Amino acid sequence: MPLRGKRILITSGPTRAPLDAVRFLSNKGSGRTGALIAELAVRAGASVTYVYGRGAQLPQIRARGRDHLRLVAVETVDDLVHVFQEELPTGYDAVVHPMAVLDFAPEAVRQEKVGSEEAWVVRLVPTPKAIQLVKALSPRTFLVGFKLEVGKSPEELVRLAYESLRRNRADVMVANDLADIERGVHRGYFVGPTGEVLRVAEGKEGIARAVVELLEERLGG
């Protein structure tokens, strides 16, 4: 088992931000990719902490592997930040971060239910960049980030992924395009620290396998 003894934190699924007592903002994110990565990582011997948003798919782990999987539920970006602050200083070999994290949240949350007859203007403000905490809290942790864009060419995807990699001090950034995904073509470009494309994987299963193979290469032994 090439990842035996390794600790890996994997994020997955959507995040939410409340608007009022009954409504919230969210984003697209089924958690399928993260769940597949977790399943393969546990199968390779890793101990996985799976941090997931509400509604995300959970890993399907056989009974003998369940003691290598810990589930941590979050809802908001602040919840995710808190988990990172609590978990990362304890020592993780890798963080894989495909979670769909909200970039914006309402500036103010109404405590009551807003009536449906009135106009409602909501001001959105940027949320904390949770991914930037990874290297700040655990500099030696191997970080695989994910960059989702819409309607970009492969060259643009790679360029934007490289910019994100540098900005967030990631070791590898996986770029994909929502327009392609919705057309049934899910292609992940694995961008390395000098901007090179390390590999290209097809489909959620292929991307998950490529992530775990990369972890095995970088962490194994």
C-alpha cells in the first residue's frame, strides 16, 4: 500500500452562506470527485479526513477500511476555515481541495424570513481564502488545489490554474471547465509549479485516479 501511514485531508462538495432565516446562497458541487479520491486514497492505505459540505456525496468504503476514514461536516466558508485551523497544525502529508468554496457571501444576514412581496437588494462581500491557510498553517503539506472556470480554452485554463497555484502556494493545481463538464466532457489539466501540464485526465474517475497516483509518487516511500 503506497500511502500506508500517510494522513490526507480531502475537501468536497458545496458551501453555503445564509441570506435570511430560510434562504441561503450556494454553488454547484456534488462532491463526487472528492468522494472518489477519498475512496482510492483509503484503498492505497492512507488515513483520510473527509471534510464535506451539505449534500456532498460520501465515500463508499468497505468495512475493513472505515477506521481509516473520518468524516467532518461543514456548511459555511467560516466552518471550513475553522476546520483548517484545527486540523492542519496536527500534521497532514497532503491536502486535496476540490471543494466548491463560495467566493462571496452576504454582507448582512437577516434573522427573519424576508417577505416575498418586497424587493431585496443583497450586497455580497468576498469570503476568506481558505486554501491560503494550508501552507500558512502547515508549510510542508503537499497541496493539490482545483481551479474551475467557465468557457475557457485549454491554454487559458492552464494559465489561470498556474496563477492560482502561485497565489495560493499550491504544489499542483487541477484545472477544469464547467462548460465542458456540462457537455459531458470532464477534462482535468494537472498544472505543476513551473506552469507545465503534468498530465491530463478524463472524467471524474480518471481525475481521481490521477490525483491518487500523484500522491503516491510524491508521498509514497
